[in-house]
Amino acid sequence: MLQTLGRLHILALHLPIGFLILAYLMDLFARSSNSALRPAVGLSLFWSMLSAVIAATLGYLLSLDGSYDEELLNLHKWLGFATAGLSVALYFFHKNRPDSKFFFPFFTAAIFVLAATGHYGGSLTHGADFLFEGEKTDVATSVPITNLDSTQVFQELVFPILKNKCGNCHNPSKRKGDLVVLNKEDLLKGGKHGLAINIDQPDSGLLLIDIHLPLESKKHMPPKGKTQLTDTEKQLLDWWLKAGAPFDKTVVAAAMPTALRSSLQANNQAPSSPLDGLKLDPVSEAALKKLRDEGIQVFPLASGSPFLQVLLQGKQDVTAQQLDKLKAIGPNIAQLNLSNSNVDDVMLTVLKDMPHLNRLYLEQTNTTDKGLANLKELSFLEYLNLYQTKVTDAGLATLQSLPKLRSLYLWQSGVTPDGVAKFASQKPDIFIDKGIENDSIFGKVALKAPRITATKELFSDTVQVLLEAGFSKVKIHYTTDGTEPDSTSSVYSEPIVLSESSEVKAIAYLEGWSTSPSISKTFVKVGYQPVGISLALPPDPRYKGDGEKTLIDFQRGGDSFKSGKWFGWQGHNCVATLNLGKITEVSKVAVGSFEDTGGWIFFPKGLRISTSTDGKNFKKAKESSYPIPAKESKSGAKMFQTSFLKTQAQFVKVEVLSILKNPDWHPNKGKPSWIFLDEILVE
């Protein structure tokens, strides 16, 4: 009943706004020219007082729903209470001392508080950047699709649907049902009612279920009265989810059905590509296979098309020699994806040999203004992504010469707002994505967490750790002892050299911005190579790696439990005994684990270590416990370390304790949970 009353807040909230502004205007005119309005000021203030108290009370009841961003909610709530209190004070101030010289300044201050309250209220329902982001446009139509085959399925087709049809209620500011749909991580995480998308069982995902419910159903999404999904949009989401929800594939790579492609083409009415009409000989399949065998993923844009796409995203071992091999097929390359790779300015010289390049992805690379000089002759380039690069305003001057450029992504680069404004005035037809703008009037925008990278997480001597913020003026503060970093912690200026097992934690800091969340990664110094390992209980046959040696091969399992390098047990602990080959001194054990709460996979709740010199008589060395998550958490891998007094041993028994069952908050509570391991190390 209280929540139902709380929903009346949206009906009542406009009354105090109208009455207060009306009273303010009448008081202003009464002071300047029309004193006859003065009695009406008191009447309007009375109704503003009454309606403000009612709106604040109803708003408080609505806040108990728990579906909103806590920080924004608190700001809006307390400013709302302040507005109500000021409305009461204004009424009695005017009633008792209407001619006081302090009344009008006090009234003006109340109007500013009212404006701030409205701003944060709008941010709760429409997103934090609603007021200053300018006119909203449908993402699907703001950047026309010129080549459906090379279109990114999620970013350019699925994401616009989620943003336009679901984003008003499921964004970082307004988390209806604790669900956010505007990025991959939150979408996979789901909400308090369960998984929005279920890659393993698509039909059980709430997104697919809710969009197909009858319009009259309370759970139908979008709700009745909101703009509904078209038949083509439903078909697209159906196919995308049942195809395994590919986030990083193009239309042709994901093998979109012909009927759906035709529907999208008809609805998009895409203009012709500047590549249309060019006559090129196709590259032979033998030549393409040779490149693939050398680690270069290259495919035709479409069946029978002479144009190619090259996919090197996420690779941190790209070499100049590899890129040089692309020169032979350079005229046929229409799309090149180098995002999140180690590519730098020197390597980008290869672009001069790709005269027909149409789409170029350089986000999260080491590209600078110098590297952009290699783009000057790309007369067919339409799409360029420079997100999280070191490009500055000077680099934009290079892009002035690109006649076909239509889409440019600059968020978290070194480009300034003034530089963007100048570039946009000279190239008005280009769509420029600057990301979320810093709201210097009403609040701070949080920085993204830095990236922690290294050639390996397990090392025998030393390892170099790199920290990257992707934003030119950001300071990175870090620690290496597992403590949480703050603005007094060490400032990153050069690679960190570790010679001992360490947990590196880092934050990004910039004056005028909210400090980023902390990010951490554990690096383990490998002490001994066991000669053997035995398991008390074998893993599930589906998750048994390459045999027991997988747990002692010094190779991490990667970011997916489906990589084939993880061991998994459901509803059981793991008990492993490592044979070091000879009696030696040991004092530390590290275990690599994986967590994906939506997939019933949880980190261990504890480790129990025992040692022995003969493999028969074991004595307990250490038992450590770890917290069980109280809610859905982001999936990922983590190393768990535990130290104990130095002892002589040849055999080390490691008991990795599972929570065994999904916790009570889990949508499938009580079901047997999983524990996944990739390495067990002794030091």
C-alpha cells in the first residue's frame, strides 16, 4: 500500500514547482510595478507549502522501492525535503514579515534549491546526463548503416534497441528491478528477478520472455503506454539471444539469417557505401588461410565480396611483421579492428597501403596524433573509433582532410570540448560521440577504473606491471600490498617491477571528477613445479581441462570458464594433494578461481592447507576463510593466497572449500553451486 501511495509522487511533484514559480513571479512583479499582486503571493505560497510537503512524503515512500541509483536518490530526496522545509518557512515568513528586505533573497535561494531538486529528479528517471546531453536521437538512425555485413551486431543493432526501448528504466541512475541494460557487464549480470539474458538457455532469459508477453500483462516490456518494439526488433533480439548473444561479431561473422537481414535492410534504407562500384579482384581463399595460420583473422565482408575485414582486437602480441603481411591484400581491406591491442603509431604506417579502408577501430590502443598522420590518404574512411586513446586537438586537424568521414568516437581521449566544438563547426555532417560529458554545474562524473596489464600473472623471477587510465591527465594511485589505494598512495609513472607475489590495486584520480572504482589483479611468484598431483574427487567431465596437470601447468584459465582450461566441481569441495618431488621448505599456497554468480559459480569460501613429508601423515598448516557474496557480482577470475609458518614438506594437501549450494538471495537458491579452479601453486 505504501509503494502504491509512493507512485502518486509523479502526480504531486509538479504542483509545488508550479505554485512556487508562480508566487516568485508575482512577488517580483509586485515589487516592480503591480502591488495588487501581493495578496495573491501568500495564497500561492500556502498551496506550494502544502503540495511540497505532500510531494516530499510521497517521494520518500517511492524511494523505499530501491530501484534507483543510491547517490542520485539521496541527493534528490534531501533536496526535496529541503524544498518542502523552505516552502513552509517562506509561507510563514511572508505571512509575518512580507516587507522584510531578506524575504526576496531567501525566496530566490529557495528557487535554486527547487531547480537542483528537479535536476536530480530528472536524472533519476531519464539518466544522469539528461539535462545537458542535448536533443536525444535514436542511435539506430543517427549513424546510418552503410554496410550491413560489416555492422557490429551488438553495438550498432542490439544496443540502440535496448537504449531506446529499455534504457529509461534500466540505466545506471534508475535501476528498475536492479537491472541495467546499457553495457555488456550489467546485461549479463541481470537483476533481482533473475538473468536478463541466459546464453546457455536463451528461452529462460527474462528479456526474451518479457518482450513476448501480452501487452496487457503487468510484466510485459516495454510497459503499456511506452513505445513498443517493432516486429523486426523482436526478431533481431530473438535471433541474437539464440545465437549465443555475440557481443563482438559483425553481421556476416555471426551468420545472420537472410530473412532478418532483408528486414533490417528494408527498415534501415541505408545509403549506398562509397565502396559500391569499385571493381577489385577477390583475394584467394588460399591466401586468406595462410594469413589465418599466422594468427591474423581475416574474412570476406560478405559472400562473394572482394572486400575484407581484419580482426585483431584484444591481441597484445601484434607485431609490425604481422601487419606488414597485410600490405599484399591492402586494397581489399575495408574494415580493420585493432581495438584494445598493443598497436602503436609506428605500426599504423601500414594504413597507407589500405586505400579503401572504410571502418577503423583504434579504441584503447596507444594511438597518438602522430599515428593519425597515416590516415590522411584514406579517402573512403567513414567510421573511426578513438575511444581511450591519446589523441588530442592537434590530431583532429589531420581528420579534416577525410572527405567521407561520418562517425567519430572520442570519449576519454585527450581531445578537449573546445577542440571538438571547433572540429564540429568545420565538419558539421559528422556524428561525434563524446560519451558522457562532465557536468561541472551539478556534479562530478566518475572516472573509469585503470587497466592493469602484464605479460603474465604467474612468474618465476620478476614481472613488469603496466597501469593505463586511457585519459591523458589522469593520475593513477596504486598499492602492491593488497590495501585499498587513495590519493595518498604511490603515483604511477613507470612500469612496476614485482619480485614477490603481490596484489596490485589501482584507482584513477583527476581534479573535478569522481575517483574511479578500485581495480585489482594478483601476481604470483611460482616457487616449485610439482612433479604430480592427485585429486580426491575427479571434476565434472565437462570441465576437466587437459587432465590433472592443468592445475599445475602455470597457465591461467582465461576470462571464461568455457575456455577448456578450468576444472569444475558442482556441489563438492576440491581436495588436491601436490607432490613436490622432494622435501623442501614451503610457506605459501595460491589458488586460482573463477566466479560467475549468474552461472551458479562462486569463489571458494575457504582454503585448508596440510603438509606431509611422507604423503601419509599430514598436519594442518593453515585454514583461511573468505566472504560469501551477498548479491550478484561481476564475473571474473581471482587468485586466493594464504601464508603459513615455514615448514618442511614434500606433499601439500589443498582443500578448496565450496559454498556447495546457491545462497538464499540467488534466483535458484539451494541448488548445488559450482567451484572452478585453474591453478594450485606452492611457494
